[in-house]
Amino acid sequence: MATAFAERERDRRGLEDEVEILTGGTRPADHVHEEVVETMRELDIDISDRTPREITHEETGSCDYVLTMGCSAENVCPAVWHGESRDWDLEDPDGKDPQRVREIRDEVQRRVESLFDDVFESGEQQ
């Protein structure tokens, strides 16, 4: 969800040349859960063709920001990494009822938009 919202926000703001989005998990599922696909589809965002993947130390080492959804980036980010890490501590939507998945989705969307506001409207961009 966060990646799809970040891609949409990047495109809405015309930041395609400035923002690269990497996605992955420390223990990714083997598929995007259907309740998440359906809930995102309600907002006209199709993530049905996406496949979760593991993120590597090398990838996070090049990032200015690492966002985690309920786990620390401590064991993912290399010791030489000097970016900013934010743990959003969000509930896993897997197996939740549709209303709860919508609530989680809406919180992810709000946080992604807020991050873009923080970074690009305050002049923090690196």
C-alpha cells in the first residue's frame, strides 16, 4: 500500500526525476493479500500484479529515508547508512475485516502524503 501511494504522490507532484522508490520487506509474504488488493482497488489503485520481495542492505544503504510498517530498520540498514528511519508501527492488514483494512489503508495514505509534505514543502529534500 505504501509503495502504491508513494508512487501516486510522486507522480501527482511531478517528482518522477527526483524520487526513486524502493520497496521490500524483511520477511515478505509470497503474495499481496487479496483483502489489500480489493481495498486498494476501491481507490482505483491496482496492485494485483505486484509481488512482495525482500529488501537488501545494499538497497537501504542508498536511501535517504527508510520507512518500516511495524518493525525497526535496525537489522535491515547497514551500519554505514546515514539516512532517516521512520517506523510507522502499523497493524498488518492480513486477515482483517474489510473495514479494518480500509482504516489501515487510509492511515498509510495519510502518512505517505504527510511524508511528502515534510520532505518537499519544508525543503528537507536531499
